[in-house]
Amino acid sequence: MNSKKALAMLGMATRAGKTVSGEFAVEQSVKQGTARLVLLAEDASDNTKKKFSNMCSYRTLPCLFLGDKETLGKAIGKEFRACVAVEDENLSKVIMGHISSN
């Protein structure tokens, strides 16, 4: 996993205005069909992990774990974030590629 590159791409997606963060905003993005990838912090609560895993699997949307809350928040220029949704198809594919690469 090349998490540094994935986090850098997440920051770029944020600067391009293609991400939403926070549980409510991510949930709305998923339900409206604008989310292309959901990233969860590994130290998010079990309830949050289950909620978004189930929501994404129902909609066949990729849901991946990346870093902790502090790292995820810092990547998008905010404080702590348990979840982030990427709303751009191409950027989400690049981020997934960096996460899954060995």
C-alpha cells in the first residue's frame, strides 16, 4: 500500500473541490449517487465502519480504509475526519490504485 501517494492525491482532489468530508456530507453524497469512493479512517468507530461499509456494498461503491482520523483530516486540510468521499471518477481510480498497489 502506498498510502503517502494516496493521501497526496486525496489532497489534490480536495483542492479541486471533488471531496466531501464528515459523516453527514458523505452519507448524502453516497445516497445522491455523486460519491465514487468512500475512505474511512481505521480508528473510526465500529458503528461508523459498519454503517458506511453496508451503505457502500448496497450501492456497489468502493469503501476503503486509509490511515487514522488525524491523517485523513490532515490530507484534506481539516482537523479530524472519520470519513471522506471522493466525487470524481478518475481521481478515485488513481487513489484506489495507490492504496491497492504493493
